[in-house]
Amino acid sequence: MDFQQLIETVGRFMDFAGVAVMVIGALVSIPMALRGYQPRRMPAGSEKLTVYRAYRQLLGRSILLGLELLVAADIIRTVAVTPTFESVGVLAIIVLIRTFLSFSLELEITGRWPWQKEPSEGSSDRAEASSAVTSS
């Protein structure tokens, strides 16, 4: 087995792993959501997740992980096997689309962009207190 075949095999394995993570994640998310899955860190004052919302969050997380593996597989195959301008351009477009999907899913799951900090537990209380003071 030469280097190119090895890289192609690794790329195919990564593709398979990405798809498997999404499929298994979708299947495992169903019983977890039905059992009342709740994230460990919920913003202060937020309501418990419904079954539908919990399933969407769990499914979104598995899709995000699967997309990361698929991007890794594309990068491995493109850079190591066929580094032409055309293949790198196609890779760039694929990575841009998948990055946009990842950001959209992250926003949907957490309610904030990936670069935004998590609100601390006391910050919402302080914000409510300061707004109450200014409105008085």
C-alpha cells in the first residue's frame, strides 16, 4: 500500500466516522430527550427544556461533531493526495459552508455565537438590578 492509498483509506475512515457520529447521535438523542435530558449549565432563570428542545440540542451537538470529522477527512484527502488549485478551491468552499453550518448550529444550541462568553450566573441578576435602579 503506497502513501496515496493510505491517505485515501484514512480519509474514507474519517468520512465514515463523521456519518456514524451523526447517525448514532440521532438515535441516542431520542431516549436521552425522552428521559428528560437537561444541560448541566443552564442560564439562570431559564426554564427546563421540553423533549423537543432537548432532542434538537442533542442532535445539533452530534451533527456538529460529525461535520468536524467530515471537514477533517476533506482536508486530509485534499492536502495529502491531490493538492491542485481546483481541489483546494473546492475544499475552501466546502469548509466555508460547513463552518457556516457549525456556527448556525452553535447559535441554535447555545443561543450565542461561539466567540461570545457564557453569561455568568450573577450577571443576569446584576443586569436586572441595574435596570430596576435606572427605571425607578
